[in-house]
Amino acid sequence: MSIRTHIAAGLGAVLLVATPSAAFAGTKDDVRSLQERMARVEQSAAAQSAMTVRIGELESEIQTLTGRIEELSYRLDQADQRLNAVSAALSGDNSVQVGGSLPPGAVEGSTGPIDLMSAGAPAAGQAGRNAQPDATGAVGGGDVELPLDPNAAFDYASKFLLEGDYQHAKSAFEIYIEAFPNHPHTPDAQFRLGEIHLALGENAAAADAFIAHIRNYPNDPRAAEAYLKLGTAFARLEKPSEACTVFKTMKTKYPNAAGAVMQRADLEMARINCN
């Protein structure tokens, strides 16, 4: 066999071995390329999924903020009405109603009172919706029913207060005010209702209650103290200007008020920097 023949045979063998190796290398590259493309697709899908979740979160935040804006707008309207009532109470104008009922289903908060007296004390001789006697001769409803006798009813409501049961005491005094608008105990019931609201942190409702006391019972022995508690309620509502006005009015209108009341007013005025 010639040398040329041996060379040709050797090259053929090399080609036979090299051809499968090259094909296998190409297959590995294709697989790697596909894996890289798959990874990029998965990353893109993950990014899109995260964006979808974020969009959902943003939509939820927008809904929450929209509800908050509506709530704040409502509270601003209530604050305007309350300030008008304060001005009327301080000037002795009884034609302006106090407070304002929340829409059906609304929940009472620290700054949104539910006025169960229908924006003011009931007219003489009228009883509210909870003040109709039932078959047993009691007034009220649910788990709070007052005796029909006004003195016994007042003692019944006061018993809850003495026991520290503020929720039942609040309901009882609300019913009492509706049922017995002209009884001598009613001014005290109105005052105690305001104190209960203060104790529960329901400062806006407390302001309404004390405004009603000031307006309806200007000659009550606790009138000066009602001004003090009204100013305290406004201070807790972070309305120092209104609180200062109330405190100053109290000191001018009742210069001979009890020393403890005057001292408390001075302390409150100093605390909120009344000029």
C-alpha cells in the first residue's frame, strides 16, 4: 500500500471520530441557549407577576385613601357644625342645633359623635323613641330599661355609673334625658352624660353633651364646670383656639365659680398656651 493510501485512510478515520463530537458539542450549545432563554422568560414572567401584585396593592391603597378623604371631609363638616354650635351657645342663641347624626351604619369614633338626642334636647313634654313605656311600665329598650318614676330612673342610671359600667350608664342617661326633659334631675343627667363621654375618650360627643348643657341649663349650679369640661373636650380634640375661647368665656361669665374649677381652667389654659 502506498504512502498516499495510508494518509487517506488516516484522514478518514479522523473524520469519522470528529464528526460525532462536533454534532454533540452543537447539541450542548443549543440546550444551553434554550436554558438561558427559558431563564429570561421566567424572569420576565416573575417581573410581570410582581408588577401585577404591586398594581393591586396600589389600587387597594387608592381605595383606602379615598375612604379616608371622605371620612375627613365628613369630620370637617361635623367640626364646622360643632363650632357654630359653640358660638351660638356662648352667645346665648338657642336656635342653633348641636351635633349631627352619623349616616346609617357608621361607627362612632373619637371625633365623630352619634347624637342620640336628635341634634338637641327634646322639646318640653316630648319623649324620644326610647322613652315610651313598655308593658311593665319601664322606658328604654334592650338591656337598659329605666323605671317610669323619674327619681327611681335617675338612681337606676347613676347605679351603673357608680359601678364603673360606663356603657350602660351612657345608655341610661341618654334615655333619661329623652324621657324626662323637664325633671330637676335632667341637667345633672346631661352633665353626667358628658363626663361619661370624656371618660370613654369620646371627646367630640362630650363636646356636644356639654354644649347642650350650657345651652339648655345656663343657670344650673354646674354651668361653670360644664364650660370647663367643654374646653377640656376641645383641648383633647386638638382645637386649642376653641378651648381657649371657652375657658376665657367661663372665667368672664362665672368669676365667682368654685376655686377648684378656676384652678383647673388655669392649668388647662397653661397647658395649651392660651394667650
